[in-house]
Amino acid sequence: MNGTKSHMCARHATAAAASFALAGLMVACGGGPGQPAELRSGWPGPSASSSPHESGLIVFDGDSLTEGYLLTPAQSYPTQAMKQLPGWLESVNFGIAGQTWQDLLRDVRHEADPLYSASRRLNLVVAWAAANDLAAGYGAQETYENARRYCEARRRVGFTVCTATMYPLQPKDVDVRFEARRVAYNDLLRVHWHEFADVLVDLAADERLGDPSGPARRQYFIDAVHLNETGYGVIADCVVQTLRPIMEHAAP
């Protein structure tokens, strides 16, 4: 972060251009299932040569916003975050465009869970979804319950779990129902996250991308939904700021 008070990445709390349409939300977020991002784009997985008891692993899981859809892997928020985090941490990115929380629940048992190692200093999952759920018409409560199920199950495996609120994906008047579902989903996360996760990144509270953002917000986007490299840098900053105490506690 740049140290100014105006950029909020609240740990416990809480428009793009008017020409953006809901179709941009539905299509751009709906790239469909495919190979995990690290297989498609050269993302390195955990190194077989590293000493597990001296290393840590961050698993990034989510949809196109985690994958870095339309950008290179180096521009995605997980890559930008890892550049700011300690060198003893490794990472893998399972973000796939179009995924919902239900998709993440289906895939995580054969993607992230087998990577857990009790001998590591840290096993962390950063799971961020909901855009496709809400755009497909799932209600806030159902979307929240699936997020909760995902996080609770990862904690039972042994992972430290981080999740995040969803920033506005389009001008509020494009789809009033979507916006109402998004706000309700975020409210549920803010009230209950401590019951099933270890930390919450409140992206919707950040003044650059979140609910109070002004006209300058559009500089971070390439369409109504997806961010450019600078926008994913904002996500990375918020994630890193929120995770830093966990990293300091687990450091060798």
C-alpha cells in the first residue's frame, strides 16, 4: 500500500463507465472450465526440491479475477502479491474463468487439498469468488453458504483460510438486482467471516475499486468486470496488507 489513509483495505469491515452492460459481466466472467491456471500459463507449483519445514505455500483459488483473465500470468494479482511476500513462500494458482463457489467446491479436493503438508510452516488458501454466482442469479445467502462450506472444509484439512468481499463490477444501475445481491453477500461475509475463515480482505471497502469509488475507478478496468495490471495491483496490495501479520507469525 502507499501508506495513505484514503486507500482502505479493511481487514474486518466493509462505477465503471456507464456504457458497460450486463452482457459484459455475464460473458467476460464466464470463460468456462478448463485446465488450472498454473497448467495453462506456466504457473509453477510447489517445488519438489524445497524443504517443506522451511517453506510455506499459498494456494490462490477463484474465477477469472484470480486467473488474471485476458492478461499474462505476471500481471495477475497472485503474481503481483507474491512479489511483495517473503521468499520462503511458494504459490499455485487454480483460478479459472467462469467458476462459481460450487465449482471451487467440486475441484478443490483434487487440486488444493492434496498439496497440504503438515511439515510446512504455513499452508494458506486465498479463495475469492461470487461474481459468477451472483451474475447467474444465485442469491446472496446461497452464494454465502457455498463460500462458507468451502472455507470450513479447507480449515478442516489444516489450511489457514483467507477470503474476500466482491467489489462493484459495473455501474449500479445496469442490474439493480445483481448489485443488491452483491451488497447482501458482502454484508454476510463481514458479519460472519470469523466463524469459518482466518482473515477477510475487504476489497469492497477500498476507495479505488470499492463501494465509495469515484469516476477515477475506470482507470483500473479493461471491461465492466476485469481489471488491468494496475487494478490487479490494487487487489495484490490489499491481500498482502491483510496477510502480512500471518506471514510475520509464520516466518522462519
